Amino acid sequence: MADPRIGIIEERLKGVSRIVAVSSGKGGVGKSLIASTLALTLARRNYKVGLFDLDFTSPSTHVILGVEGLQPKEEKGIIPPQVHGLKYMSIVYYSGEYASPLRGVDVSNALIELLAITRWDELDFLIVDMPPGISDATLDVIRLIKRIGFVVITTPSRLAFETVRKLIDLLSELGIPIMGVVENMKMKESRFIQQQIEGRGIKFWGDIPFDAELEEAIGDVNKLLATQFGKKVGEIEKLKV
Amino acid sequence: MHEWALAEAVISTVSQIAEKEGLEKVAEVEIKVGELQQIELDILEFALSQLKTLKLKNAKFRIKTVKAELKCRVCGQKWIFRKEKMNEEIAEAIHFVPEIAHTYIKCPKCGSPDFEILKGRGIWLESVRGLR
């Protein structure tokens, strides 16, 4: 007759002012790094921030944040642990270091379960690190979280933009707010992406140069925020508007 | 008490259904609970009794457990999930997110993690009856 979990999701998110999906049609464009850095930046500016890693088959934000040995508290649901000032939720609390080979239906079910049982309480921002593509997780987030807005990440590559463009067109067609588009890993001057984005009437939030030092900062949030990448993400003020 | 969160979900959804179907009072709610999620029925029942709204005051909750039947997508083998065979940490991870079964459970015949949960995954609302 009915999946009772669906009916509680809105209630679980009612204390969250803004829900932001950091998404891309393409993998490997820096979604998780941008999602984590945005969340950390906002937390350091005294906002109450949650970070939810929805990339169930390839989670990586725990590596970026250097999270080890933490578990959520169980109290009438689950309460995400505080990590560097963020409420942080990821499937790795349960899957550990092992592979989670999930088909679409399993991704949907795990997503619904975690949305139904996680208690975020009051937050100014819930940043959601999305898996790449426009399959189950993206469609479910659109279906289940009515107030979600998307920040779309691309690289300058036409190959990346070919699929990112499809995500943008899909979201536009469905009337889902696209807050802005970020061009990551920029290596030379080009206005191609900006023109493509602005030509669609969507806000271009800026570009982030390729940062060769970034890899060294993974796992250390202070180092991460001090990189050129971290500083550039910190300049994305538009998220607060 | 993760069961409490699921009980809240049941009460919230039953209330939404009662509202939609114009029920004045809810008399009976049938719930199926899949064994894969290893829900503690005592805690679930207690939570349901504590969370009842006015409309659900006299509602009877009938809870049926359903064995978790798994089927390998590679070789077609079917088997039943048994908690007793799990170590406690893994059983608890599956309790919170049943899909974690794919991380730790393999087909007993061919060893593949690519199996289908045919039935008995988690909590499901089977029927809501009441007076209009």
C-alpha cells in the first residue's frame, strides 16, 4: 500500500533552511571537493551546516575531511556526528572500507532510508554531494526533496560539458532551481562554458583554476581551505544570497 | 532507537492516508516488517503506542514479520537471510541501511554480491482501515 518512510522526509528536513545539491552530469569534475569545501567555508562563517554524501557507490567526502572511526549517535533515529564544525552523514559509517555494489533500486532504497531516519535538526545549509549522472539518486532527490536547489559543476572540457549540459537542460525542463554553475579545473583562458551557461539564462558562478597542490591537502581541512582552490571556492559568495 | 524514527514515519504516513481518505478514526493498521532490517518489534510497538495521535487513539497495529528472501542475479540461487550467521557489527549496519547487505553478503552458491531482495527488506504499510 505505502512506503511509510516517504511520508516523514519533509518533516526530517523542516529545520533546514536551504538544501543545495552539488551535482554534475559527469564524474571526476570535483563535485565532492567543491561540496566539502563549500560546507567547510560556510561552517567557518558561523552558519549551521550539514554535509550529506549521497554518492553511495563511490563516497569520497570522508577522505577529503579525514574522517575516521566515527559513528552516528542513535537517538530516535540517527544523529550525524560533528566533523570540523559540520554535521556529516555518509554511507561509509555502515559500509566501511568495502565496496557497495548497488543497483538503482538499492540506491533509491538506501537514499529513502537515510532521508527518513537522519535527524539534521536546525541547519542553515544542507550541502548534498551528489553522485554523477542523471539516474536514480538525482531523480529521487528531485522527487523527494521539494525545496532542493542545484549547483552544477563542470570542467572546461567539451566532453564534460556535453553531459553537464544535459543535466542543466533536464533540471530547467523540470523547473528545478539551478542556483549557479561553477567551472572547475580551468587551465587556460576561455569563455566557452560561461557563454554556454549565460546563454541559457543561468548564473555563472565563476571558474576555479586547476590547482596542482590540491592533492596534498586531501584529508587536512585547514590545508584544503588554504589552497588556491579553497580560497577560490570561498569566494563563491552567491550561495548565501 | 532507530525503530522510533520508523514508528514516526508510520504514524505520519497513516495520518496522511487517513486525511486523504477522509477517515474520522483509524481502527486498524497492518504493517509488514522484513527480517533483513532486524527491527526490534517490542520497541516499534512501544514507539507506535507512544506516538499515536487523537485520530489513531484506538487504532490497533497488526505487525507481521516477513522472511527476507534473496535471489542471486547471476546464478539464480535463492536463499533466506539469517541474522544468526552475521557478526554483530555487520548485522547492525544492515539494520540501519538494509542495502548494506550488498557490501557484506554474497550468494552462497556463486559468491556474487549482485542479488535481489525479493521480499522482507524493511517496513511497509499494508493497509489502513477506519471509520468515515
